[in-house]
Amino acid sequence: MPSNANDKATPILLLSETNTEMAFMTSPHKTSATGCLNKLIFLTILILSSGILGWFAGKAWISLVVGVNEGKNAKVFSETSNESNVSKINNEELQRKNKLRSRRQSLGLNPNLFVTLVDEYFSEQYPSQKGRHLSNNDEDYSWRKKWDQTAAYLLDILASLSPEAVQRMGTYTQSDQHHWKQQVNNLHLSSRALYNLVDTRFFHVFPEHKNTSFLNKAIGQIWNSMMFDTLQALQSSSIYEKLPLTAVESNFIRREATLKLGEGRAYVLFLEASDRMRFDLKANRDISLSIYSPTGDNNLIENSQQHQWSGILPETGYYEIIIVSHSKKIVNCQLEILVNKSNL
């Protein structure tokens, strides 16, 4: 992402950096009185210039600390800030905001998008502050602190994503989603399986967004970044496996997995209609299981705490097995699949 103008420090001309020997040299044709006058004028100009540059540098520094841009609630310092207003912000708050800005920079996240994201989520958490400009006065101190806490929460979430996923935020579109669906199909997985994995991760951190339309909001970019990372993990086989099944009369498969909250695993297995399958997932009730049929018209289990299934398969093709964790603890689980081939 191109760096924001606010990310660059304003250069300050320091008196110690001026070549004073050259600056105070006078022409041999000048009188001593004229030389003194020239020195006085030069000193006056230099002091005024340094003062003006220092004032602008101070304003730039405040903008850098807050990380402000076009966001409304992010304008903790008003646009008409002056020295008396700035003095109302204590060192502890300035350090807090500087830490937030450093974290945002280390993630490579666009500052404009970040402030928009925090403003949006802050307004959702505190509806009474929606559309309101936060001042740097004492009466807004508690709201500024809550805004910073909201920013820190979002930064914690973004820190769990890959750098590439975060840096691409703000550019994700529906065409990306269409492309990702095509890519996941190459793994014999459907978009419903991909959405299952992504939604579990997203709604773990944003449960209030269940059954809401959020993809066109700023927070939708986080969902897209999670989908980007999930697809990368599937393609790298870190959370995906195509299970083998040899053509013998009885086929038994066992797999184990360790899942954190919001994490999942995806398995695919080619089976034929009329094959008999017995499936058993040994895990606690905080693990949800889905077994999707090849067409999705005859799914065996969908997002269920039911962990066993036994019967004759209705379709021929790749069956998708998706397990996801809703447990606050790290969970170990084990799946067992027994298949009796119908043609043997």
C-alpha cells in the first residue's frame, strides 16, 4: 500500500544545524553599524522561521500520534487545535495513541481504512456516539479511551492475519470472492465449505454480525482477508487433506486434529452411490460437523453437534467433511471413517 502523508515526519530546521559562521559574515565594504543591523534582521527572521516550522511540526506530530485522516471520531484533536488544547492531552494518552499507530504501521495497514474501520465498529458498540466528533476536552476523555480500546481490539484481530491479507485490505471486491470460489473448487471443495470455515473464524470475533449484511461495510474487508488466508491455508494443505481410499472390501481411515477457537479442518473423500459409510467424530460438543454431498443436494450433516452418521451414500463424487471449533479451549479431536464398497 502507498504510505500515507501522515506517516512522514515534518523536517525541522534547527539553529544548531545552521552554518553560523557563514550566516554572520559581512562584506568588508559594510560599516559596523550596518553589519549589526543585518545580524539583527537575520536573527529575527531565523527565530520567526524556526517558530513557524516548529508550530507546523507540532501539528504534524499530533496527527502522527493520533493517526488521523478522514475519519470523524478519530479526530481526537479538533481541526482548530492550539497549544492550550494540546496541553489537555496527558502523556499516558499520547503514549497509548502512539502505540496504536506503531502497531497499525507494523501491520502495513492503510491508515485511512483503519480509522474508518475503528469509527464504524466504535459507532456500532456505542450507538450514542455515532456521527459525533470526539474533542480533546476532558468531558470526552472516557470516550477517547473507549475509541482506543476499540482500535486495540481490532488490531489484535488483524495481527492474527497474514501480512499480505492485511495489506490488501481496502481492495477486496466481489470479483475476488468469485475467483476464490473457483480456486477452492479445484480442491474438490465447495463454496459452502469455504464459507463455513471463514464464518466460524469471523463470527468468533464479531458475533454481533451474525445474520447481518456487513460485506459492504469496512468490517467486510476483515471477512475478506480471513477468506484470503483460509484459501491459502487450504491450498498449502495445512488445514486440508484429500483422504485416500483403496479399492478393497473394507476401508478404514483415522485422522486426528488439534483446534483452537474459530479454527477448522477440511477433508474430501471420493465415494460412490450405494457405498455404505460409518462416520464417527470423537470430540466435545463445542465442535461442529458438516458432511456435504457432491452436489450439496443430499448433505448428510450440516453445522451440527451430531458427531455420528451411518448409512448408504446417495451420490457419487467427493464428499466434504468440515469440522470447526467453537470451544474457548484448545480441543483435540479424532475422526474415524469406515467404508464398505458396494461393488465388491
